[in-house]
Amino acid sequence: MSNIELYREFSLRAACECRLRAEGIEFETACPQAEFVKLCQEHAALSKVSLELYGYDSSVSEKLPGYAEINYRGYVVFVPYTVAIHFPTPSKFERIFEMALQISVNLPCQILVSGSGVLGGAIYTLGDLDYCEYFQRFDGAYINNLSRKACVEKIDDVLLPVYVKWNGRRLSWPFDEIDALLNEARSSFAMQSTEALENWKVDYVGQIAEDVILPVTNMCIPVEFDNWNATAVGKSWAFQEVLISSNGNPPRDLTTFNSLGSYVNWLRSEVAAHLAKKNFLKATKRAFSLANVTFRFDISQSLAEILCRSAITQHTQKKALEETQHLLEQRGNPECALLRKVQDSLSLISETNRAELDDGFKRCFDLVNGFLSEFDSELARYKAQY
């Protein structure tokens, strides 16, 4: 059995064992930990080679198995083996990196790029940028840093805050109630209230290039650093996150079966949910990630080819610009320079070829549906072996 086939078996068994555990079924694991760790490190070595082909100064991480490290402008960038093959080219990553420095709340910088931003070497037009930061639960200093980032009108003319969300509440720019919200957060932190466990989310509009203006989000998640995996699992996924670190601290462990199985099952449920809503673009992106993490590169390559078709690319660009325009309009400044640029860009997009777009989405639907059927059949076969 090749390494790819062996890893594929591990990923499916991890998903299967997660489901059995959730059903309260006792079983003996069929996934030897030492063998899996070795396999992750072998794939990290392949990731290093892949990144070097792009021109990055890369090495295999000695701190945690499964990561390649990039030395980048005085920072360490931790790249999981699950995304390295599709990591953005240096010219694309430079824009993502610069925005990360602008948006980061933590000092020193410890910020993750998640979602489609880490797959920029493979597929579709970038419609948004999602970042994620972990902070030590009940750390009051973090709130002060958040205030510094969220309460300014703009950051270096390229980043405009639009919304702050915390504990079920959403404030819109100009955040008239921000002081009361931050004081509430400080009080709950001081009392170690369960309300302090909620995530912060700040929505921005950012300009990452002269002709690229898009929604930018930073999700701030409280964790316990001495129990990292337990408190972070289910809130975000290490397998689709790239850490930009100013002090070289390692990210989360990639070699726990429960985390891998949970991620695979989450992707499977996400694909089904978006298909049911007829959101074929989102379903296809999730299916791409599912194929990627289970090493079905034949499927991910086919999906990437469909997503790169001109009608779908144009559709993605238009949707992203419309969302960006909506966010900028919420700030109530019709003379905003970024808003005018977005409106100009929208006026230049020609009418989408509807027949080509429908054909592309039908191909996505058929391919994703077939992939899910194969996935479910394989999972049932493994489940029967326990």
C-alpha cells in the first residue's frame, strides 16, 4: 500500500471512529498512533519540496509532525501538509501576509490564515480573507489590543472596520456603544464569567492590491494554551489553517485522530448542507477541502478545473464585489474612495454567460454528489469492520 493509500485509510478510519465514539459504541482503534505520526512527517517532507518549488525558504518542522515551516521576512509560517500543495504563490502570499500584520490583535503576532486564503495556489478567485487568532482565556490585555484595532476609522488607508460581534451582539461602525461593550468584556474576564468564553469577530473591508478590495474577517477565539486541542477543537480546524508567527511558537497538533476525524465529518456535513440549499459554489469549495484532506486528488483536481472556468470565476468576482459594496455602504460614507473603486469594478464586469454558469454548477453538483456517495460507501465498509 502506498503512503497516499495508507493516509487515505487513516483519514477515513479517523472519521469512522469519531462517529462510533459519538454513538457511544466501544471499539478498539485500528489506527496505530506511531505509524500515523510517521506518515504525517513524511507528508510534511513532501510539503517542504512543494513549497521550495514555489521559491519559499522551507524546512520540515521539528516542533510538531505534519508541518512545513517557511522563513518569511523574520516570521515563521507553519503550513500543514493538508494544504501545502495548494499554498499561494509568493506574490499572492505577500498580500495575505501584509493584511495579517494589519489586522492582528495579538502582540506578538500570532495569526492564522484560514479557509480559501490558504488554497490560493489552486482554485478560484479569492472572494474574501478569513483570519483567526487564539488568545489566552480571560486575558484582559487582549481586550485593550482589540479596542486599539477596532475603534480606529481606518488602518493605513487599506483596512476599514465595519462590524464588531461578541456574545450575540453586533455593533456597526462608528461603534457608538463600543466602550460599554469592551467594559462588559473586561468585567466578565475579571470575574472569569462563562460569557467571557464567547468569540470576538471583527469584519473589515480591506484592500490587498490596487485592484483587489474584499471582505476581511478576524475571528478571535479564547482557548486554554495548556489544553490547546481540547479548547480549540470544534471552533476552528488546524488542517485548514496556516499560522504566521513572530516568535516561532508552534500551532496545533495535526496527529490526533479525533481532530482529523471531526474535521472530515464536519466537511462531509457541510457539503451536504450546502447542496441541500443549492449553494453549489460553497458545496464545491467544501468538497474540494474534503477531497484534499482525504487525499482524493483526482476529485480535487477535477473540482479545481471546474471552479476555474471563466463563468464561475466571473460569478465569484461579482458576488465578492457586491458583498464588499454592501459592507462599505453600511459605513454611511458615499464618498469613500474604496466604495467608488468597488462600484467602478462592478461596472466593468460583463454579463455572466448564464448557460456556461449553469453547466458549470451542474458539473459541480454531479461530481460532488458522486464523490459523497463513494465517501459514504467507504465509510460504511470501514464501520462494518469494527
